[in-house]
Amino acid sequence: MKIQPGIYQHYKGPLYRVIGAARHSETDEWLVTYQTLYGEFDLWIQPLAPL
């Protein structure tokens, strides 16, 4: 699964930096890794929604 890394803006306004896609080691589920570009600049991982 490919996802284009880069800066994205959420429809509510905040900016996020998408780092890339990763696979869960036990379920083989595709996940997206991203960072908030506000506040504490937290890193997050969540399921990658199908296009």
C-alpha cells in the first residue's frame, strides 16, 4: 500500500505531516503514521482507510 508522504490539511484546519504507511506486525493491517504540526507535535498511527 502506498501513501504520499507530505503535509496535509484536515478539513477542520489543522496541519499534519504524513510520514508513510506501515503494516501491523500481528494483523497485517495497513496503518498510516503521521505527526501533528501543532501543540506537542505528537506522532500518531491509525488504520489506513481504503481509497
